[in-house]
Amino acid sequence: MANKVPVIVTDIKAFDVLENNYSCLKVPLKNKNQGNEKILAQKILAQKIQLIINEKELRKNLAYNAYNIYFENFTAKKMFDTT
């Protein structure tokens, strides 16, 4: 986020500050079942990586939005001021 690069994160609580398809791409931490189909987390991760590689505008927007979240909430000064 601070380096202005797009991020792919798992869908755990720690990353709730980030919004899927806005400031990051989220992938499941574990395989999931959807009806009769098993969705492999590794396959979803591979798809998200391909998406970032192929979609220049998405890469740019994810990086920009994530950096703004970092800058507004997580700089050293902001962290110091809130503790």
C-alpha cells in the first residue's frame, strides 16, 4: 500500500480496512464449496494475479486507492497520534 503497488490479500478480518475491487483484490484463505463445486483458493489467486497483469487501469486504481487508505490512516505520524 505504501509503495503504491496493487495488493492481493486474503479475506481475513485484518484486511477489512481494504475493499475488494477498490483498494485490493481479495482471495479466500481456504478452499470453499459452492453448491456441488469446490472452489480452489489457489485457482482464485492465480486468476487475480492474471487480472492485475492484464488490466492496467485496474492496477493503477487499486494502487492509488490503497495508497490513499495508507496515507489517511497508517503513516507513522497517524499511528503515533492515535496511540
